[in-house]
Amino acid sequence: MSEAPLPLTIVAAIARNGALGKDNAIPWRASSDLKRFREITWGRPLVMGRKTFQSIGKALPGRETIVVTRDRDFSAQEVERLHTAHDFDEALALADRIGRAMHAAEIILAGGGELYRLGLPRAEYLRLTLVDCEPEADAFFPAIDWSQWKELRRETPERGPKDEFGLDYVDYKRR
């Protein structure tokens, strides 16, 4: 009997209109959320799409990053803590192996929109930052059937000096 895979947790910052990004960039400034992202993802395997990875520009310290890309010429061989997978299932299997080796409690899915769409039916947890704005965007979070989710925790942090808009941190578990 094989072990159950590590749980999949989606981490995303989402505007009121479902916006995630525009032109491969986040359409708001929220330094507080970046700190939260670091805390949530530290010491865990991090799955993201190639465009999301390229918008960050590097492998993040303290995490093993798995980039999902259809581009067979994209190579992570020269970058420490960076791995590639050519489809979502391959990425999750690789993240599970890496996560077990790291003794991680979960796999983090960090975007973008297409991977969130693929990952939402498999996710055990959602750790969302709800951003109080409605920017123009070309990448959106998929529709969520809220009847499948139970809110575990909600926090409205004080707006930091480098936060352009108000934020709510909300964690959910699949029912």
C-alpha cells in the first residue's frame, strides 16, 4: 500500500474581481503579503508555472521550486533548488518526492491562473490573501465552489507602509 500524497495547498493573492496579474506582474504592491507568502512557503516544495517563475526571476531561498512548462528547451539544470516538469501531474509527483525528502507537511501551488485551475479540484487547503481592489488584469483565479470549503481562519492585518490596498488573510480547508 502506497502512502497518500502530501496535501496540496494553494497560496494566492486575489483582488475583489478575481484578478491575479496583468502582463505577467502583480497589479498591486503588498509588502505584507510577500512576507506572509515567505512564511507559508518556507521549507516546502513550491510548484509554479514558467511565467510565474519568470516574473519572480529566480529560485526562492528556503524552498525547492518546481517549474511547470511545456517548453522543452527551458532548463533548470544550472539553478540550485530549481526543478522542471512538463505537465501538472509530473510536477505534483516530483513535488511529493522532494517534499518527503524535505520532511515538508505539504506541497504549495503558487500560480499562475492555469495551474490554479488544474490544482483547485485537488487542493486540500486554500491560503488566500484577498486584496481590496479591482485592477485591470489578464490572469484570474478560477471560480470557487464555496460549498466545498470551510473557513478556518481570517485575519485583517494592519495596512503596512508598503501595502497599496487593504488585505484579508483567509485560510480554508476542503470539506
